[in-house]
Amino acid sequence: MRKEFCDQLISECEQMCQKMGADFYEVMGRAPHVVEKWKRYAALFQQVWDNAKSREELTAFLLTTGPDPKPEELETVLTLIRTVPYLLRNQFQGVAKRLPPSPGGRPRGLSPEESKEVCLQIGKLYGLGVGLPDAQKRLARRYDVSLRTIQRAWQERTKWKSDPI
């Protein structure tokens, strides 16, 4: 196979995966069951999967596969490559329906460790004579979160059992 055909086949494969937001070479490692539907081309695709570790390796392999495909054969393979995202979509919809929904809601502004640290720092500032609202405002700026997030952490401070002095 000539290099221009290799490049065309590889580019189509890479673009197909980019449309799905994926990397072609990762998909090749994870999706061998798709070939089952297309047994006629299974041997070729299996060889592509086996050699799709990088563009260079795949090109080197395709250059050794023999003569160029017939124009209608090439068009059939290119059409198949172009329809893979839609085939995968149908496959994944069934799987997606069985997955639990995302938890939703806004992500927490502070991790539990950060919340504990914020409470300790507020306590230290308060002990140095800084008023509670001012200490909370300082930490909101320091952690780049809202004042309300800091106030929530402070309200939940009873969760953080500290050792008695």
C-alpha cells in the first residue's frame, strides 16, 4: 500500500475518534468487540488494532500489507470508518441507560481537609483578637472561595473533633 493511502486511512481513523472526543489509539485498545459486527473486515481491523500504537507504527505496518485496495474497496472501508462513531453511539446508549445518574449539584468549594484547616485558622485568628467575620473574610480570599463557603465550613466544625488542649 502506498503512503498516501496509509495517511488517508489513518487520518480518517484519527478524525473519527476526535469527533467522539477520544484518541484513536486508546479506542483501538479498548474496542475490539466492534469488529465482531464487521467480520468481513475483521482481519484488517484486527491487524490495525495490533499495530495502532502510534501513527508511525501503523504507517509502517500498512506499507507492508500488499497492493493498494481497489477504489470501491477503499471507499467501503472509509465509509465504515466514518460510521463507527454512530455505531458506537448506539452500542453505548444501551450501556449508558444502565449506569447510575451523575450525582449532580455544584462541586464542593473546599475538601474536608481544607474545611478542617480553615476552621483551625479561623480559631487561631480569633484567638489573636481578629473578629470572626473578618477572619472568615480573610480565609475566603486566601482559599479563593465565597464567604458563604467559609461560613458553611465553620458551621460544620463540630465534625472535626480536635484533641483537648
